Amino acid sequence: MPAFEPVLLRNVLAVERAWDIDVYLAHGGYEATRKALAQHQPAEIIDLVKRSGLRGRGGAGFPTGMKWDFVPKDPTLQKYVCCNADESEPGTFSNRALLEHDPHQLVEGIVICGYAIGSSRAFVYVRGEYGLAADRLEGAVAQARERGYLGQNVLGSGFDHDITIFRGAGAYICGEETALLESLEGNRPMPRSRPPFPAVAGLYSRPTVINNVETLCNVPHIIKNGVEWYTAIGVPPRNTGTKIYSLSGRVKRPGNYELPLGVPLRELIYEHGGGIVGDRRLKAVVPGGTSAALLTAEHLDLPMDFDSVAQAGSMLGTAGVIVMDETVCIPCAVERMMEFYNHESCGKCTPCREGTLWLLKVLRRITRGEGRAEDVDLMREVCGSIGGKVLCALAEGAIAPVLSSIRYFRDEYEHHIRYGTCPTQALAGR
């Protein structure tokens, strides 16, 4: 079977200095922009994206074309495109590669999105720690503006569009789309109540489309190569196209792997990732960043697409795949995850602000040999007081590893409580 040829990572992997516009143009860059502006009306672009089946690659997997179509068609309204480049989900590093090595691909996707919804202005919210990525993207925007791909009368089409880069300050909550909007407006980043949804009242209370980097990078390829080409990749009709899987943890070859949606977890880990370090046994896998519920070795033949992972009780999310082998202490790993979510909670919702702290205290008590017999059930009770009672998905993500670890590895918590030690201590020294 021939190796799959990357689409989004083609320039990242095989083209030197693709962040320079001349190199990008030499490899077919901005052809999709020319085609979109010259051959399609905005409504046709939205229809193409809808028929492609493209779903958001930032976590939720919402149909992209449908999100664009929600934006009011009134041409007198100011509309915005916001690109979420605040890639802060633990275990995820695909957007960084795209921004650092192929930023013009994103610029193209933003321009086409702006044309489709009738927006003259876009903002890219870049994670504060991504200094090189922001620099490269700013350079690409300046080059695109100089060559007529941005600014007034783009490519002589009569369409105006420009992009502003906004560097974040390192807050995980800004990955939540309404908190991102609050930050862009100069406010403290806290989620908004919905409705209204951003497509109707987003940035500055104007209609706004928010997509992440990988989602928008798919758009030029759909326009350039066609819907039939795109839907032939992956598992149509609901899981089409490619996905960049950020593989890390206890694997021999960690890195970004772009593969068709639906690739089996076993193939991802053992063929592309080279297997487990030291050829140890697989114990657990985080399939979509740490806000996704844990999976186990029983799920190795699971297709890594949105629907299949959801049916298994987790989520594909950002496809940040973290592999844990038999030497990993699950309660200790979950404690580390909870430290992150407690630290990153914005504090707006009491169940999240207080609940993540309670969970962290109980986890620390257990891992330090001071656990109580009732602590496992206490954590389940606290999770029940958090889930579904907050404004955004941060709290839901915080409780996912706790509940799933109790489901699959309750014996490890009980071992900690009974003996005051990690059940994996002997294995860790091998």
C-alpha cells in the first residue's frame, strides 16, 4: 500500500522556506484564492465547503460550512473572521508546525473564508508562547499585502480584506472561542453566555466566524482540488479529509502525522510512531488532548475519526495523542492534568473554579499516600457537581480524565489508598 501523501503538511515536510511568498507561489500557492475570487460567488464557496464535509479541527468537530452559513447575509453588516491559533491543549502541536513553516496556507484560507461570508477584516489570535510562529505569520501577511493578496481590491476582484495578528498572553481559556473574543476586545478572557452565538453577535457584537488554523488550512485545497477529491479521503460523509495527529508520550517516533481521518489507533502508534519505547505494553492513550477521556489497549483498533472516538466514550478533539506505557502511574498522570486545569480555570464559574481545586486536593492526597477509602467515590461525586453546570468546555475537559481513569484504572487508585505507593513502582525501574 503506497504511503499517504500529506496535504496540509506537504510544504512543512518537503519544501524549504515555504514561509517565503516566492517559494509558496512556486509550489502552487494562492491558486485557490485566484480561483475562488474569479470563478465562484460567495454562496458557492460556502456550498463547496459544506459539501466537502469539512469539520472543525480545533476540538468540537462542528461542520465548517454550516458555521459559515449561519452568518447573516446582509452586506451592510461589518463581519469578522477570527482564527483561533491559541494552541494550548496539552499534547497538541500541529498548528505550530503550520504557522512556523507554511503560514501562507493559513492566509489563503482566511481570505477565502472572508470572501465567502462577506468580511473585510480578520484577526488571528496566536498563542503567546508561539513567538516564531507569530513572526512568520506577520511576515506572510506583509508579503501577501505587498503582492495584492490582501488589502483593498484583492487581485482586482473588488473584494477588500486584511488580517491583524494578535499575540495572546498565555492563557489556556483563550482557546475557548468566546473567551478569545473577550480578549481581543481588551477584556478579561472569560466565556460568554450563549445565545447569542458568535455567528450572529461575536467580535464587537458583529457576526463572526471562528475557526482554528488547521480548519482554515483545509479550505484552499478544497477550492483548488474540488469536493470529490476531498471526500475521497477519510470516511465519508461525516469524517472526510485528513487530520494532523500530534503523537507524543512513550512512543519511539513522536511527531506530527497527517493521515486520512479514520486511521486505526494501532497503525498510528505502531507503524507511524514506531511502537512503544522499550517495547513495553500499551496501558492508556489520550486520543484528543488531555481534555479527552482516556482509552486503553482494548481500543487499539478504533478508527481515529470524530464519530468512532465519540462512540468509544471519548473525543477526537485536537488529535493530540499521548501514549502511556505500563510504567505510567495513572493517578499520578491524572493529578498532573488536574494541576493544569485548576491553574487555567478562569474562575468565572464556581463549579469549575472550586471543583477543579477539590479534585486536585483529593488526587494529591491519594498519590501522596494519604488517601481515604471514600476518595474515589468522592471524586466521582465532585465531577458530577461540575459537568454540565458551567459556561464552557474547560470543566468538562477537566473531569474527563478523572472519570475515565476511575472507569478503567480504579484498582490503581485503590492500591494507592491501601498501600500508599504507586502500583507501577517496580515496572518503572526496568
